[in-house]
Amino acid sequence: MKNFFYILLLFLSPSLWAHPHLWIDVDLNFTSSGLLHVHWTFDEYFSSDMILNYDVNRNDILEQNEQDEINRIVFRNMINYDYFLDIVRDGKKVDIPLASNFKASIKNHKLIYDFDVPLKQSWNDMEIIPWDKTYFADMRLTSCPDSIPGTNVTVIQEKLKRDTLGWGTIEVPGVFLKEN
């Protein structure tokens, strides 16, 4: 009976079911040609697991073949989650195209992803929100320019409330792009 009590206590523990499970620092950059450059820096726990699994020669550098493996096994699946990006224009969700120029690297023992999302629309009146609706990953916007070079579009950072799938409402970072 005593063991049953401990097992029951373990499964009722809130920390067992807690979210998120990984943390990502996000930097966004924009080009006048409609390219959104995304830079992710993963937390040390996820990074150490990925580095252990994919840096097969243990040199703290992800060689091209190791990057290709990460792309094939892990990153390509991110299109199914819109690369953790909500992009809204005129109140409607924008379809996220396939990302390009994927690169994985290691810096200060942390895994880094860099990739580009080509957007065909103009930047004006667009909202970009890096977040995961399942709240498996917590996204933190760490860098974003105040304007888009070569345009008269201003980038305004904002905090938004979003409903997760089963974890309640959370505050997420976002940017609003507005033509002057």
C-alpha cells in the first residue's frame, strides 16, 4: 500500500506534466526582398542532447554531413509546425512556405539553427509571432531590428496573449510591421 501511495503521488506531481520542455531564443531579421531570416539558439539541455547525437566526431563543429542529418531527421519536420511561426496579415494566417538555407552550428555549447522563410507578401501590416501552440517549446524574442533596410517599414515589438493547446493562455513575443 505504501508503494501505491508513492506512485500515485509521483503521477499527481505537477512538475511531471509541466511545460515547456525546451527553450529557444529567437532573433528575426528582414530583407527588402521579403526574406525572413530566423536564428534560433536552443537551451543547454536540448543542445547537449542534440550535440551528443549529431556531432558524431565530437569536435564541437557540425560538419556538413552532420548538418544534413539534422536537417533530414529533425528540421524538415518543422514545416508541420510552421517553424514555430504565426504570421498574420489582414487578420488572416499566412501559409508558411518551405524554409531555405538551413544551417546548424554550435556556439558556446549551444545548438544554433539559421534558416530563411521566403514571404511573397509585402511586409506592411504583417504580424510575426514566434511561438509553439503546444507549449512544448518556449520562444523568447531576443533580437529584432527597428526597421527593415531599404523600406519605410517600422518593426514594433509587442507582447501578445495566445491560447495554448491544453496549457492555458500564455504571453508570447511578437512583432508588428507597419509602413510609415
